[in-house]
Amino acid sequence: MAAQRGEFSSRLGFILAAAGSAVGLGNIWKFPFEVGNGGGGAFVVMYLIFCFLLCFPVMVAEIAIGRKTQKNAVGAFVALNKPRWSFIGKLGILSGFLILSFYNVVAGWAFGYVIEMVSGNFDIGQHFGEFVSNWMRVGLYGLVFMGTTAYIVSHGVQGGIEKAAKLLMPSLIIIMVVLLVYALTLPGAMDGIKFYLIPDFSKITGPVVYSALGQAFFSLSLGMGALITYGSYLNKDQNIIQSTAMITLMDVGIAFLAGLMLFPFVFSQGVEPTGGAGLIFITLPGVFEELGPNMGVIVGSLFFLLLSFAALTSTVSLLEVPVAYVVDEHNVPRKRAVWLTAFLVFLIGVPSLLSNGASSILTNFVQIIGMAREGATDHSFMTFIGWVANDTFLPFGGMMISIFAAYIWKKENLAEELSHGDENYKGSIIEKYINFAISFLAPVVLSAIFVLTVLSRFFGIDLVG
Ligand code: PFF
């Protein structure tokens, strides 16, 4: 059976694919502006704490459930004789659909920007509003992006997902290092580094903690069964704890380096670092222009290529979640499952595509349904879907997965699975910590996040900014 479903050929293949899922727009687009809004280094510290203390154990649980059952996010719960819990996987598939539907739109922008930068159109930043409201053009970029994602996924685990990750992840790291070294040589770079790294703990407020946690969770691709699915292609000799540590380190490392590269660029041109979501798409092209015509084209194109590569390995994992379900549970051949699912997700993404200026109803959606918060400027349908999927479903899914692993599947069975490939696991301090985290810490913290999100996003009791 396993051979038919596919299997990663090596530990490195699995780590790169899972790190590819984790490293995405969340690291390079979202992380730096969250840092900008959350008081620089103070946010970074919070983020690191959450990644290692809270997210790491949840990731271990997800991968272990997948590897134990060798099944997709829904089938895994059935295989463990707990079919009633398969709602977690179903919710995960729904989250995957929703996230991919808008994620692909932003990935399309990134890809479009590669083309703009190659042709030296640095003005694009000032015309960002026009760019994103031109739905035909951005739709075409999105279609190309979704097509590429589907092409990779259609080639299966080894020939598609693993191969792409082995090509894209090292390229991404090389581009990142080249840009980072260059950024650090720019005048004013040190001011950027200082802003980024010196923590101002007075900035740690409730909303900052909330967004650091949400960011950590989203960035590590947790709570929707992506890692159950990838874990299901992992063989029994692999050490899950070590692999999870590597994946977390790569994700955190790349987010960290993204900031270390970005702030010197921004500060070298004396631009405000709090540009919000526009920091990358609005501010950066102007910064690149200042580097001179040749350098600007090279650096600008490389930067958006980096962003596109990062997004691609993530869209691949987002698409694989529903595809694995359809292939396993409904016996649909992989190629057909992939193209049908991709087409469906693209269609579901059309409202998001239109919600950045093309349709005024969708652009002002949050206001129209009466959920706009004071001071907010972005009211798009796309933002709304982000609240539902990223901010609500993911923490809920993560909480349920932890509760499931600790109390339903049970810690002994989890430990048994984790000791394959790691004979020292049982009785170790890591085991104790993971058990504590999935039994108490994660359920408590994630349910708090879930409640806070629901109250503030959907009931107007603004607790999280
Ligand atoms: N981790 C990705 C990012 O940081 O951009 C987003 C993501 C991918 C979330 C896959 C969830 C997922 F299953």
C-alpha cells in the first residue's frame, strides 16, 4: 500500500518538503511586518518562544499520527479506530481549501512582481492598488501559480513534492544569503538591525502576544493536517523528534534571516518600517530602485523570486492535503484528483481575487457585514477568509489534534510511535515535555486563542487589536 501512496525517499527529502511547507509567505511577507508592528525584537523573542515551546510538540503529534496510520488527514483518525474524530481532518481539508484560495492570490502577486522587476518597473509599488485590482492580469498570474503547484503535486510524493523541495529550498537559501550579505553592506543597515533585534519589552501587549502566537502557528503549517499528510509518507526508521527540530529551526531561521535582510534594505532608504502588509509590495520596489538600474533589477527580481519559491513549496503542501484525501478515500487517480482539486480551489479563490479593488462589494466585505474594527483599513473578503481559516480554524484544529493525541489516541501510543527511529525516546525529558505540552499547555493556550479570535473578530469585542 505504502508504495502506491508514495513515500519520501530520504530523511532529507522529508525535512525539505515539510520545511518547504512551513517556509512561505508567512515567513518572508508576513513575519517582517508583524515584527514592524509589534515593536521589533520583542516580537521576535515571543515568536521564538512560541515556536519551540508550543508549536514544536503539536508538530510532533501531527507527524506521528500521519506516520503511524500512513493515511491522509481524515483517514488517519479512522485508521486509529476513532472515526468520530475525523471531523478534525475534515475541518483541516476545509481550512486547506480556504487558505490556498487566497494564499494563491498573494503568491500570484509575488510572481507578477518578478516580471515587473525583471523589466525594471519599480514604479509598481506606487501603483500597487491598480495592480491588485486588475483582476484579469492578477488572475492570470494566480492561474499560472496554481498550475505550477498542481503540476508538481501531480507527479506524486517523490517525483513531485520531494523533487521540487530539493530544488527550491536550497535555491531559496542561496538567494536569501546573497541578498542578506548585500543588504548588510548598505549604509544605514545597522539602524535596521538595531530596530529588528533590540527588544523593547514595553511593546509586548496582549495583541502582540496574540499575533506572535498566531504567526508561529501559521508559519509552521500546523492545525490543518498538512503534517499528518506529509508524515504519512515517512518511513518508520526516521527520528520524528529530530526531523521536527530541523523543520522548526529552518522555519524560524528563514523568518529570522528574512527580517535581517529586509530591515537594512528599508532603513537604508530611510523608509518607515511599519508599512504593514504593504511593506513588501509597496515599499520595497522603491527601495530597490534606489540601488541603481542594474543592481535594482537584479536584487528586485531575486527578492520576488525568493518570495515565489517560498510560496510554491507551501501551496504544494496545501494542495496535497485534499488531494491525499481524495486519492486515499475515494480511489481517484492522483493526476485527476490534483487537477480537479486545483481547479476547484482556484474557483473558490475568485472572490478573494476580486476583493482587492475589482469588486467594491468584496473589497468592502467586512464593513458591509458590519464586522469592521476601528482603525482598520483593509476590509476585503480575502482578509475575512484569513480570519476564518488562519485565525479561527487553525488554532481550533491544533487544539483538537493535541487533545486527540494526548487523551484519545493516548500518550503511550504516541510514545510508541515516536520511539521508532529513536530508541531513547521513552523515559526521556523530551517525552515528558511533549506529554505536558499536548495535554495541558497547547489545549489551554490554543483554546484561549480560539475564544479571543471568535470574540474579537466576529462579535466585535476587540481584545486582540
Ligand atoms: N506555513 C506557510 C507560510 O508560512 O506561509 C503557510 C501554510 C502552509 C499554512 C501550509 C498551513 C499549511 F498547511
